[in-house]
Amino acid sequence: MNEQLDAERQRICQVLADSDCLVNEAAVNQAFDQLAQAITNDLASAMPVVYCVMNGGLFATAELLKRLSFPLEVDYMQASRYRRQTTGGELNWRVSPEISMQGRHVLIVDDILDEGATLAAILDHCRAQGAIDVRCAVLVDKVHDRKAMPGFKANYTGLEVEDRYLFGCGMDYQGYLRNLPAIYAPKGL
Ligand SMILES: O=P(O)(O)OC[C@H]1O[C@H](OP(=O)(O)OP(=O)(O)O)[C@H](O)[C@@H]1O
Ligand SMILES: Nc1nc2[nH]cnc2c(=O)[nH]1
């Protein structure tokens, strides 16, 4: 490995070592079980299309899909407004989905609802594309009063977590650590 990459590896390992674990793996799995049950109750007969919001939604989508045992289709979209930063900016659409939403029940899956601007824009987009029913599921809703629309909530929320910069379970720290099966926050952030 080149020296620069190894220094990066050591820096990221140090961030993880210095972080607080806010939600452990068992609690994350329990949250996914509950989310999947609620989604099953509502959508088992609806032949929905499940859209993963890349990249953060990849982990939650995979965890949910293996718990959903009814017919559905899967696609993805990519819209990002953080780009490895810890504060959000303009929403940047990178990839639009392929499967049409026209006349379909749609379930959007993402890792986190923070200020909610990303999900609000995606939901508007889905309605404009002709979906008859648009729902969203997030693993985490961050608790603060800076929501883009006051009181904005996902239809399905796995966990409410305190207002810190989170990583793990799909959420990145500077592009890394999305793969961790628990939720962490760096000290001081
Ligand atoms: O509620 P908001 O304040 O809008 O933030 C939530 C969004 O931020 C993250 O995406 P990000 O833009 O970091 O891209 P990523 O999925 O590639 O990490 C996350 O995956 C959500 O999509
Ligand atoms: N990784 C990460 N991405 C986010 N996007 C919006 N809020 C967050 C957060 O707390 N962590």
C-alpha cells in the first residue's frame, strides 16, 4: 500500500477509535426488524418499487430487503448534498432510476433523515413522476429543530438519534466506514 493511503487508513482508524458508539449492532438489527414488519403490514399486496438512495441507503436497503418476503422490484437513484462534508449544500442529482414510477407504489429507502431536504426533494420528484403512493423509510431520524419542513417525518423510522455527525450503517465519515454494523459519532462532532 502506498504511504499516503496508509496514512489515510491510520487517520480513519483513529477517528473510529476516538468515537462514541451511539447504537450497537443488536439495537440496529432490532430497528430493521421493526421497520420491515411495518413495511410488510402496509405494502405486502402493493407490488411496490423499492428505490435505494445511493450511497447511504445501500446498507439499509440490503438489511430491509432480506427481511421483506413479498413481491417487489428494486431500483436505485443517487442524489447527494453532503459530498464527504459534514454539512449539507445543494442537492445534486447524479443517477435517475430506470424503473418507471407511473401508477406504482413507491418506497424510498435511505440511511438518515437529517434536515430532510434530500428526502423532501426525492418525494416531490416521485410524485411528479406519477407514483400513486410514495412512502419513505429511514434507519435514523436525527433529533433537532432544523428540519427543512418543521415536523417532517419519514413514514417508517428505525431509530431516533441525537444531533451529532453519525457514521456506520450506510453513513460515511469522509467517504469511509459506511460498512460498520453499528452507529457512531466522532468525539466533538
Ligand atoms: O436530511 P438531509 O440533511 O438532506 O441529509 C440526509 C442525506 O444525507 C446523506 O446523503 P449524502 O448527501 O451525504 O450522500 P451519500 O448518500 O452518498 O452519503 C444521507 O444518505 C441522506 O441522503
Ligand atoms: N454520514 C452522515 N451523513 C449525513 N447526512 C446528513 N446527516 C448525516 C450524518 O449525520 N452523517
